[in-house]
Amino acid sequence: MLLPPLSPGDPISPAEPISQAYSLALYMQKNTSTLLQTYLQYQGSPFSDPGFSAPELQLSSLPPAAVSFKTWHALDDAERLGRAQGAFQALSQHLQLVGDDQSDLNPASPILLAQLGAARLRAQGLLGNMVAIMTALGLPIPPEEDTLGLVAFGASAFERKCRGYVVTREYGHWTDRAVRDLALLKAKYPG
């Protein structure tokens, strides 16, 4: 049986892009702790010290993934997707910067550089999936932003290592949050 082709005005089911995004987010989730551990290993002390953690470090240009359960639960689909879309847009830009920093700081670390590059590509892929979901749901797509703004090129090696730590840590947190958000959408729009 042949189906008529979709015309540009026909609605698209969100189930397929949600399923694709969810699968990618699960795949990403499996690699986030490896990326963070590899990153810390190449930075030297104190980053590579056992148990290193600095939750107080944040970047104003990168939205934190942490949100109270009550706030998260009160978000609607558009707010969840919009925040995730903004976060993965910012993460893809930040991961490029961290990769550039590490090319300078650790040029003989092909494993780290490859992992950072792969994470950036996956963040861009998930960003594309988020846009597809928003389109399928008829939600407005926020314009692309330069989330980095002005980057201090005179940042010290320690500052760049701290920045990379925050980015790789938040990449993991946002991936976890995306899995949770997409699981909710997947249940709401089954295929």
C-alpha cells in the first residue's frame, strides 16, 4: 500500500525523534564518566588525585543541570526541551573550547582529544534531535546563541583546566537529565 507523501504542513509524529534522541542520550550516558575520568587523569594534581571533586566550580556561560525535583516536575515539555536545547548548544561550544585548550595543554593525549571531539559531536547530534522533537511538537525553536561570548585568551593553564573540568562534569549531568527528560517524553508519546 502506498501512502501519499507528506506535505510541508502535515504534522510529524514526535515518537520517532524522541526515540532517536533517547537512544543517543543513553549511549552518551555510558561514556560520560569515562570522559570525566580521562579528562581528570590528564590534568595532573589536584585534578588527578583520588576522589577529586569541586562541585562549587561553575561557569556563568554554561547553565547548570542541577534543579530541584519540584522545579523539574513542574516544567512542561516546552520548558524542558528549551532548557535542554540551550544546554546542549552551550555544551557543544564549550566542548570545542575545551578541546582547543587541551590541544595546547596536552598535545600528546590523542585519547582525551578524541573523547572530547566525540562528546562535542554527540552533543551536537542530541541538539539536532531536540530541535526535531520541538519541530514535531510545534514548539518554537530558540535562535542559536554564542554562549561563550568573549573568551579570555590569557587564561592560565589552571583556569583552563578548571573550565574543562566544569564542562566535562556538566556534560555528564546534562546527559543524565536529558535521559530523564526524554524518558518522560517517550512515555507520553509512545511510537
